[in-house]
Amino acid sequence: MIDRSTEGSFMTTVKFKWSAIAVLVAAATALSASPAAAQQALDEELEQYWTSERDLRVLRDRLYDREGRIGAGIYTGLMSSEPFYYYIPVGGRVSYHFSDQLGVEVGGAFMNAQGVLTRNTQLMDFLVADRGEGFDAATDTEDRFLWRANAVVTWSPFYGKLALLQRKLSHFDLNVAAGLGAVSVERPNQTRDAANTKLTVEGVLGVGAHFFVTPDLTVRLDGRGYIYRGAKFDHNEDSFFGQLRLPVEFLVGASYHF
């Protein structure tokens, strides 16, 4: 005869073993699934920060904007690229911005004040002293600038911030400019007659940095390069490229936007 108590004990033992196996299988499945779920959650989190489709508002938004605004300003600077004279131009400009990146600007500068805004270089002083009465500015020098005016298109592709002594943020943008203008020069000639005044067309290229002091006021640092056809001399009268001149000036100023 089969002992019923023994049979019941055996069945209980079998059920316990199968229950334990089921628990172990479930635990193993959960443990194997957890790293995959954790990895998926991490991937989704990283995707929110590194995906190319994320809206980068911190890079797009600007604290100061100029879109649709008119600016007016003044400036001065130094042109020291010429061999016989160096200049301290004084001028003004008016601008309009179609967007924060794109704008147009019209400006002009005066520099026809001999001894104040236009001064002799050391080379010029040497020639005057060396040649004495035989020196003639009309034949022994190049063009002397009187004034210039131009219109340029400005493009500001870079906008950023600087921390001043870790206490104050300074907002700025970097720009490039290109356009056309006119320059009035006192031009030497090949005779001993007095130099004549000439108005000629020139191209304009430039770069600049604008620092925002307030939402309306900017301090500007600009570099401008010009290219135009200068005077004819014996050594360059048959060469167009030999007559080209490339003066460069550096400017500092301020503009107020309305």
C-alpha cells in the first residue's frame, strides 16, 4: 500500500521546486530586461540633447535686436597705410537693418585739414628736408585724400557673449561689409603746376565688431580697405594694376539705434 502521507509530502516538494524554478526564471528575465530598458531610457535622454532636430533656443535668441531699426553714429580712426601722409578721418554714418544679420549703411568722412587730420609721415618730412626748394608735392608725392563717402551692405553671421571679469556679460556680433563709394583726392600731375582735385570711384571691403552697451547703443570697431585707380606716373602709366591703390583704415565709433 502507498502511504498517503508520503505521497502528499512528495507532491508538496515537487510543487515547491517548480515554484522556485518559476521565481528564478522570472527574476532572470527581469534582470536581463533591466539593462536593455535602462539603455533605451538613456538613449532617449541623450537624443533629446544631441539630436539635430532639437530647437536650440539658447543659440538663436538674442538679448539685443536691431531688426527694422535705424542707426546713426559717429566715428574717428587712423589711416597709416600711405607712404607720404597719415590721416585721422572724422565722419558719421546711418544704417538700417532688415534683420539682425543683414543691413545697409551709408557714411562719409572728412580728412582735409592739413596738420590736424592729415599729417606728414617721416618719409615726407625727409623728402622735404632733403630736396629743399626742389621739392614739389604736386610731382613728388601720391594722392592726398580730402574726403570719402560710401554705401555698404553689412552681414553679421556671428553673435556671442564675453564675460568681463566674471561679473558682467558683454554681448557682441562680428560682421563683414562690402560696397562702393567715392573719394576726393588732391592728385599730383606730371608738370610743375599745382595739384588738381579729382573725384574717383572706389570699392570698399571691411570687417567689424559691435559691442552692445545698452539695447540702443553700440560701440564699434571697424577695419576698412579701399581699392581705386590712382595717379599715373612714368613708372606705371602703361599698367592698370600698377595704378591701383589699396589704402586701409581702422575706425572706432558709436551708434545709437531708434
